[in-house]
Amino acid sequence: MEVSIIVYDLVCGSVRFVEAGKDGIHLYAEFCRGVTILHGDPCYNWYMLSDVISSGKGRGELGGSPDRESVGSGTKRSSVSSGSRSRSRKDFLYKFVDSEILTAKLEDWFISISEKSAPKKPVFDVPFELIELQKFDYALEGVPFQQLIRMPNAVYASTSDAVEATAYLAIEDFLHASVKGLWEAFWSHDEPMPFSVGCLYNANFKFYQAEKAIANGKIGGLCGTGILLQNPRHPHGKWDHILELALLRPDIRNLAADSDQQPSLSVLGEALFYALRILLTRSLSRLNFSLSSNTVFVLLVDSQYGGVVKVEGDVNKLEFDVNNVYDCAAEWIQKHCRIAVSPIDRIWNKLGNANWGDIGALQILFATFHCIIQFAGLPKHSIEDLAADHGSRLQTRRVERQLGDTGVNGNGLFRFQQHTVSTEIVEVQDEFVKIESEELMKLEIGSVLWLEDSNFQKGYHINEVLSNGELTYYNASPVEDPGKSLFLYVGSHPSKLEPAWQDMNLWYQVQRQTKILTIMKQKGLSSKYLPQLSASGRIIHPGQCRRPSSGGNCDHPLCGTPILVTSPVGETVANMVSDGRFGLDEAVRCCHDCLSALCTASSAGIRHGDIRPDNIICVRSGVRQPYFVLIGWGHAILEDRDRPAMNLHFSSTYALQEGKLCSASDAESLVYMLYFSCGGAFPELDSVEGALQWRETSWSRRIIQQKLGDVSTVLKAFADYVDSLCGTPYPIDYEIWIRRLRRNIHEEDHGKEIDTSG
């Protein structure tokens, strides 16, 4: 019986056409790596030819015929890969398939080097020095790593297949997040990541997605997880595309307690076996390795711990005796291979999240970083570049800590204990730690809040919870006058020495706005278009207040929290615009009323500095004609050293360029607000330069004037007037424009309108 078969090996990408006749087995042709053919064998593996003949497998069972293009490419490349040395390497690799045999061959050598090492000295050097890891840690301070969705089960980690499955899923996520975070931080944030992650199936040396392997019942045959170059033509991976290989070995957890203890020979032997296979396939590959193609990093991981094995050596010094592959491999490892093993450290916390900043995860990240360099070349952003900002970040933290130690409020919520051992880390004893959720004020509709105002207590009933897109505030009624509506703002606690950006916004909304409105009241500024200070004070918290007689606050988390109450109450222009209820009449009236408010405030030298749709309200309750009030005076400018709020869409040109206001800045912001509210289009702005360019283009092309001209000629004229004043020291003439706008406001009450549309 004559049998003709084509067998394809995915591991090396080689194809052989084998003809078996009565006189034995004859090699008919050999095609080199990369030929594309159809396969019938699900494993895509080489078979021992004797097994093929004895099993009676023919061409239709093991493989289809190569297509014309594939044969052509294979024939063209055969001259490149020809030669006895190349063939001997391939044959060597075909027979090098059992890690346990290699481990047995290394036993005497491993015992020998273990005995020679001192009792306290590790058998192998470490792959990374601590100073390298420290600098890398500094570089990663600003690098965000993706939160892991699938996490390992650290309890009874190796007692069942189900738990093993969670470990493979978690390791796949961990490696994907690692390589993605490193690629975007050091190489390119815009270009797609050219790597993929898959689990290695030991029976055929192919890679599968963990979920598919588990679903297909291959969990028992999985031995590790790899990071590979993406290659759509080889969805199951090619070995010369392997960046890094992580072996799941549950027994490494025993090494974590003793940092000087090295992995056992069974663990190390398997790592060396896979490392040598990777080096051999790289030596046969036509890929261009940028750097260090003779170095392989193999990770040892389980559901809690991890470490790195670095294997470095020139495979050209390997004796490729195809009849004695394991002895040759063992000899090369002993004589021509440099091995480094890191300590085993925890890479997952108790909740199953990756400890990105701990040394265990840091070692794995650093190994992955070097693996990416091998394939992608040196990064665009070096470790030194990203680590250079560590000093400034450290100084900032030290300043914040000093503020914590010397704060005015000595009886605040947090007490810091200073230690001379470290100049950076602060230990907070458990007895002083307050649960943050208990400190937050939970105000809902129906709640009653009490404040202390000049030794009087006032209560406010919460009617509505509102938001301006950034902060929460409330529509409330005084307990003694339920029919009256007021705006109520609750500030941040004065003892918060490390405020988040939201706390800073609260400070401007409550504490600083209270100051501005108090100054307006003291100076006698009166206008219905300005908010009125109704009350301000500190919250009265539940329980007895143990505030010291010398001032300050007691240790209750709400003690001293400031409150601001203002009138009148209305709907923001932002809400009116989103609902399509800001038309011609509203635009003209809004411009008039806001100019009136600015005119009154400017008479006392106060400028608003933060005009936007959320800071203008329309008041309808209790009045015949609605009117607009300019609120949000927390960023108001009182003196030259004050800085306005920066808004890429609504801030004036001078404010963006100089960081301060000129005489026409508020009017310019008002024009931008009217342009937006009347349907004008704002581009996506992500920088001051882009915002300034948009302003220059819009004014020069008269885009703003044209849009406002579609609404009202007086608004177009006002925009022209503001354009002529931008960047000049001349003051704006409020009175003349208030009069012109008033003439365009329809004050008459025409009674009930009749729908005559039929």
C-alpha cells in the first residue's frame, strides 16, 4: 500500500510531503517555514512516520494539498533555509518535546550547584537589581493599568479544575493589562497594541483563549499563558512570535515565605525547557528581532504569587545531535546558558486585584517591558524620562504632609504620627481612622438641615436636589416659612487638608462665594439681577458638640462644615437650552439682565470671571415677567492677584492668555454664552491653544456675529462692540447697551394668546 501525506507543524511552520512505499519511507520534498495549506489533522503536529504508516493515515486524513501560491512561496524560500545545519535544528526541535526528560538530565547538575552555593546565598543571581526596579517604579507612578475584571481565587487555589480555571482567566487578564499599559505608556498611546494573549495547550503546543480552552475541556492540558505578536494568519500562535511565557505552577507559593529559597528543579526544569524551545524557534525565524533575541523571560505564577526566570544563551553553541537531543540541551544549559531567578513575591492582593506597585508585580512588569523591546525596539519614552517627574511628585506629597502636621485645626479628623525612619510614609493608627462614608452628608428630599448663624439656629427643609454638572446643591425652604424657596449650598469641611478637585470647587461655591456676597451686601450693591445672601453659617451636627472654648471644631466629621443660603431660586439657562426653551426674547432679556448685574458689580470693582449657562438662572416664581440672575460668584475677581476660572468654551481670550481679566472679559464671556445658547456650535476643545485658535477664527470670519444676527440685530451689534473692545484697556459702556437692549424687550402683557393655526 502506498501512502502520500502532507504533514504541517505549527510550532515551526514547516511542511513535509512524505511518500511511503513498499521499500520504506522516502522524503519526497521539504518546504520551508510559512507555507499555507489546508489541514485535516486537528493538532497540526508532526507525526512519527512509522506511526503514520501503521495507522494507515492517508493524504485525505492528515492534510490537504498546498495551494499554488503556497507551493510557490515554499519553493522560493527553500533555498534560503536549505543546508544541513538548518535541517538539523528543525529536526532537533521536532524531537525536543518532553520537559520531564530534560529535567531528569539536569538533576545531577542542579544538586551540584546547590551544594556549592553558600547556605544563605541563592543558587542563581537575580534578573534585576533593586535600583533598576526602583527607577522603573518611579516611571510607572503616572501609568494607569487596566482594572482586572477576572480575578483569581486565592482560597484553596489548586484544589479543583474550577479554581484552576479562574487562575488562567486572571493571569490572561493580568498579562493583557500589563502589556497594554506598558505599550501605551512607553511606545504609543495612539497606535493599536500589536500583541495578544493566549493559553498554551501542552498536547500540541498551540495557544487558545482561556475561555475557549476551558469550554472545550482543555483545562487539564493547559500549562501556561503567553504574550504573542498578533498574526491573523496564525490564530493559534507561532512559537517564534512568543514575547513572554507565564507558567502556572501552584507549588511556587511555598517559596514566598523564604526570599532566599530557589524554585525546585521540577519548576526550573520546565521553565528552561520552554525557554530553550523559544530560543530555537527564534533562531529559525525570519522575524527581525530588534534587541536581545538570545534572552527569554519565563514567568512563574499562581493565584497569589509570581516570579521571573531569565534565560540567556547563544543557541549556535548547541550541539544539534538529533539522536541525543536532551543530553545536548542539558549540556548547553550547563555550559553556555546564564540563568537568573527572582524571589517569589505576591502579585495579587487579598481581593484578587493586581498589586501593580508591589515588587512581585513590578518584577513581572519589568520583564514584560524588556520582552516588548525585543520585538518593538527601544521605547519612545524612556524610563528615565518618565521617572524624572518623581522628584516633583515626592515634593508635592511632602508639602501636603507638612500641611497635615501643622494645620490650624489641631483637633481635626486625622492625626498624623511622624516617624524618623521614613521621610515620606505616614502611619495612621486605626483608632483615629474615620470611615469616609460616615463623614459624607446625605441630604435627601424631606431632610431638615440646621445651621448656626450669629448664635441663632435656622432650619431648612430640602425640597429638591439639584446639580450644575459638577456639584450638588439644594432647593430648600425655611422651616418657619415653608412657602419660600431658597438655594442651599453645603461646603467642604475646613479640616480637609488634601482636598480633591471637587472639594476645591465646593470651597469656591460656598466659602468664597459667601465672602463675595458679604462684600456686596456691605457695599450696598442692590440689584434684582444679583443673588442675595439669605444666610450663612456652620452646620449643627447631631449629638453634643465638644468644641473647645478656644475655637476650632470638635471631632465630629460635620462640625464646622459651612453652609450658604441665597435667593432667588430659578432654572439654569443650561436646562432651558437643553429643553429648547431659550428663544429670541429669552436671549435679549438674558443679555440685558446679565449686563445690569455686571454693571452693578463693576461699580464696586468686582468682576464675575465665570460666566456660563450653569451660572445664570431664570426666575419666574412670584413675578409678572421672568428675569435672569447672574449667580456663581465664587470665582469673582476682587483684586489683581485673584485668578478667574478657566473654561475653554466660555472664558475670554485675555483670561486664557494672561490668566486674569480685562475690562471687557465678562462681556466677551457673555457673548460666548449667548452664542452657545442660541444654537452656535462649539468644537471639541482640549487645549488652551485650540480654544484661542477657535476664538481667532470665529471672530475673524464673523461666525459669532452672524449666528447672533439670526436671532436679533441688537445682539449682533453688541457682539461687534465687544469684538472691538477685546484686548483693549477701554472700559465697556454698560449703560448705553442696557438702554438699547431694554428697548428690544417686550414688556407688554398681551394676555392669553389664541391659536389661529386652524
